[in-house]
Amino acid sequence: MIIKKAEFITSAGTGSKLVDYGLPEFAFVGRSNVGKSSLINYLAERNTLAKTSSAPGRTRLINYFNINDKYIFVDLPGYGFAQAGKTEQAAWQQLIGGYLENSPQLKRVFVLADIRHTPSVKDKEMLQYLYHYQLPFTVVVTKADKLSHSQATRQAREIAAALGLGKDDVVVVSASKRVGKEKIWGIIEN
């Protein structure tokens, strides 16, 4: 995919009406600090499109990005940020659920997990949620640059097994080593 246009459109918070741009939407969800913004930047070929942070819990709103006037990327708040209060975590869950259940243009959810860790209870709950609502999803394991190629391959297999998926159902990515972009774009374009 040649990226000619990639721009931030708007943010939406709790109580905001969902925005329908009439374009297919692809949502990115995962634990706080898993690399959602970095992946969006990598796919869009823009280093500063989605704001990245080394501190977890920075994405607190739903952020919409226009890609080539053809797709909308939706960056959802991270889940599982332990230092956020229970009220704040509940508000994020409501915001994520409200989007996932009600967006008329949602085509696929990319569920991100850190390749260095086994899937958390929250990761498994997210997949159960997506199965329950029959929402198509792809699991993407991020930060593959932190492991050797053989370690990343083995860990991706273990993550797939822990989530009850086949090894080919998990996409390995690394924004810094430029790995996995073509596979994700292939999923989006199909």
C-alpha cells in the first residue's frame, strides 16, 4: 500500500457520539503500552501520526485516523493499566465496548499483544468478547525486535496456543525492524 495521505481526524470520549465517515474502519486494541500507536505510525508510514509514549495509559480517547481517504484506523484506549483507578478503567472499558458494539463501519479488530509475555487474562477476555459479538479480529504480536528471530517464532507459536489459535493466525510485527507491515496491509485490503 502506498500511503499518500495519513492524518488525524478526531478523538471521541465517553458520551461522545460515534463518528461515521462512511469508510471501512480497522480498530487497534490491546494492553496499555503494547505499541498500538507505533503500529499505526508504521502502517501509515508516519512517525508522529499517532502519539506514542513510554508511559502506559496515555491513550484515553478513541482516536480516528484517515488513511488515503480509503480507510479509517481507530486507536482504542489500552486496557489493563494497573495504575489507573477502577472508575477510570471502567470508563475505558465502556468506551471500547461502545465503539466495538456500535460502529457501523468496523471491519476488523487488530488485537495487539507483547511478544515477550504470555497473554494476560485481559487479552483472553478481549478475544472472548470479540467471539461473543462475532467481530472479525487478527492477533498481532508486537515488539518482535526485542527477541531473536527464532525466539520470536517460538513465542508467537506459544501465544497462539495460549489463545486457542493456529500459529498462522498470529501476525508478528516490529515497527523498528520494519517487519509484518505487508501481512497486515494484506488483511486490510482483503
